[in-house]
Amino acid sequence: MDDFKDPSVLLVGTRLLHHMSRVFADNALPLKPPGQRTDRKLLRKLREKKQAQGHARDDHEQTMSL
């Protein structure tokens, strides 16, 4: 028992930061899945195509939320 030494300050500090990061990760909002992304040029072409077909400029497809 007498040979036991206190842990180093660096070890204590890193463990504290690790536990704090876990607390913040538990309370953080969930990230959106990466999914499929469309670049600006393609979005502009799609908008122009929809307008040519008679859709309103601010006409967006409905998104489903859970």
C-alpha cells in the first residue's frame, strides 16, 4: 500500500477531459446523416428545368420528418 504513488497531473487532466467530452457528446444534437449532396450548378439546372415545366419558383418537394 505504501508503494502506491498518486497518478500524474497529466494523466488526471487527460482523463478529466475525456470524461467531459463524453458528457458533451451525450448532450449534443445528433448529426444529420451525410446522405447524397447536390452541387450548386446541378441545383440551378434542376430549378430552371422545373420552372420550364411550369413549377413555381419557390415550389419545393415536401420532406418527411420523423
